[in-house]
Amino acid sequence: MARSLDGLVLVPVADQAPGQVGTRTRFTYHEKDGEIWAEYTGGDVVRGHLVGTREGDRLDFRYVQLKHDGSTSSGHCVSVVVELTDGRVRLEETWAWESQDGSGTSVVEQVTAHVP
């Protein structure tokens, strides 16, 4: 099992569709006893939250976010935690909106002090 996500900051490696999470979005993760949660902000997202569980290297969570235009949206995501060769963490995600149409995949990776 890859190491704990607690206290890690992760960023998307590519932009999603316009108006959604993108490379300017920052996720701050927390983890305790199989529970995971995170706050995120940046780009078109004013404030976002996710909450769920971790079993081994599999995360299962729901997310909700508020955008700058005042709209809200929510969805479900399943992620696989991967430890990269340089020691950073990557999440390989499969997600689907529950409040609107749309689904897809994305990748977020840990930011370190020397990575902007």
C-alpha cells in the first residue's frame, strides 16, 4: 500500500473541461483510519470538498464544489493510489458527475517544495 495521503497537496496534471477542475486547482488531503477527505480551490473552483474511504490503494469518495459563477455541482470518484519512482504520490481517477451529465478520467500528482 502506498503511503498516507495525510497532509499532501496534489494538483491535476492536465485541465479538464472548461469551468471544471484544472491545473490551477490545489487539493489538500487528509487521512485517518481509512477515512479520507480534502479541500480544494483554484481555477474556476471557489471551494470544493471531498469525503470518502480508503481500502488499500483504492479511494472511493463523493465531491461537491462551488464555482465562481455561483453554481454548484457534485459527483462520485474512484481513485487508485500509485507511488511514483521519485517518491511522490499519484491518484489515477475515474469520476462521474451526479448533479449533471459527464464522466471521465483524470490524474493528480503530489506537489513537492521544488515543484511549482
